[in-house]
Amino acid sequence: DALHLIHHPPSPAPPPPPVADFANLGLALTPHAGAAPPVSLECIESASSPSFRLMYAIAVTCLSALLILLLEPAAMLEKFGTTGCRRRVGVQFSSFVQLLSKAAATTSMIVWNDALAYSVTAGIGEEQPEVKQRTLLLYSLTMTFAGSA
């Protein structure tokens, strides 16, 4: 057994994996020199600003509209052929396009709701949760009545 260890020494231990440094929300790896700089708080704050959320909602709405406008005409062409198999493929494709269109429209509505709700409560501090709840309740009622009209 000892002779075996002389001829075949144990392999060195593998180096430890890099440890993530989450200080300041940074994702830089500490063992490596020249790692990526930590994420700045200014970048995170600008991404959660009301104007950024509204621009994001506009971009999602435009992409959803483009997707719907490009795929809806294709869904109208259910006649992929005269055979039963091709007809079934056409019906399945039409159903898939309708589902995708509804998903895109719903995503757009959810993003708009988030952007507008954040814009409504942007000036309310965290120390006033009652005011924030009442503002969101008024916003929800207003959007419900405006959407049903």
C-alpha cells in the first residue's frame, strides 16, 4: 500500500472556486484581478425610474403590436391544403397564433399597469404605507372604471 503511494502520489487539490462578491450589488469575482466593476446604484435607480418604466412599456407595446400585425394575417390562412393533415396543421397554427397574440397583448397590459402604478406612487415615501395603499386603491378603481367604459 505504501509502495503504491510512492509510485502514484496523490493529485494536488483543485483550486477553490471563485467567490462572488455581492457587496454594493457587485457581481465581480474576487480572486481574479481586473474583474468587472460592481453594478452602480445609479444604474439601478435609473432603471426603476418612472420615465424608464414608461419607455419600457412603450417598447413592449410596439413589439407586441408588431408581433400581432405580422402573425394575424398568417392565422387567417387556415387553408394550408386540401388534405386532412394539412387542414389540421392550419387550424393548429391558427390557434397558436391567436394564443401568442393574446399573450403579447396581456404582457403589454401588465407592463403598462406596472409603469403607471409606479408613476402614481413614485413620490410617496416608504414611511407612509397607508398613503401608498390608498393611492393604489384609487388608481385601481380609476383604471377599472376607465377600462370598462
